[in-house]
Amino acid sequence: MSNKNSTILSVCTLVLPWFTAPFLGKKVFIRYTSVAIFTNVIWSILSVFANKKRWWKADPFILKNVHIDIPFVAGMYYITTLWVFKLTFGNFKKYFALNAVIDFLLAFPIVKFYDRVGAFKLRKLSSTLFYMIVLSLAVIIYAYQCTMERVLKRMTGKQGDFSTTDG
């Protein structure tokens, strides 16, 4: 599956999102790092499971023997999670709507593009089912962040030193 184009695309998927990280702001980055890591743990477990079940195949351009979609996990998903929470946390309808759009783009045109390049291919899983999986993950991680916010509030007596409006 690995070729020059898929390797370039995988590197871009890993590296390019990180160029937007400084625009998140330090407080936002710190506030939502826990949910981004939680998302990556779930996605990593799902990747290993999906590899065994042959649901999809990702180009392992680094760590060839690791069956985790490292460019997605450490790049695109991590940073996208931070941005989505920065822009929408506190308004579930807005959060869900934005995730529905982003996940639709991922499951349909982006997956098709990655397949053409050879970086990612759905095998025994339809794009629709893939979409439902990633959208379900969005609901799970929102619940996780709400729980973390409640715990932080209980521990500190306030919402924390974080502000979703800072830069």
C-alpha cells in the first residue's frame, strides 16, 4: 500500500494540523488536551481492532509493525478535536452539527481521496458505517469532557482557569 504519494499525504496528515496549534491558545490547548488524548486512545484501540477485522487499512509509513493510524491519531484527530472543542464546547447542538459535517467529509470525500492516493482504504466497512462510528465517538468524547469539567469544578470550586474565548 505504501508509495511515495501515500507517504507524503501521511506526513502531511501528521504534521500540517500542528501548524494551527499556536492559534488555539495555551489555555485552550491545556483545557482540551485530556479529551484529545482520550480520543486518540479510543482511536488507537479501534485501529488495532479494525486492522484485525480488516475493516480498513492505513499506510503505516512509520512504525511499520504498529497497527495504529499514527498520522490520523497524532495529527489530524488530535488537533481537530482541540479546535472543535474550542469552537463549540458548551453548546452540544453546535458541537454535534460541526462534528456531523467534519465526520461526513472524512467518511466520504476524504476517505475516497486517501484511497486513491493509497494512504487509507476502507475494506469490510462501508463509508456509512465508518461515518456512524466516528460520529458516535464524537458523542462519547463530549460526555468525557463534560465529566472532566464537572470533576475540575468540584476539585477547584470553579470552572478552572480556562476560557474558551481566549486566543
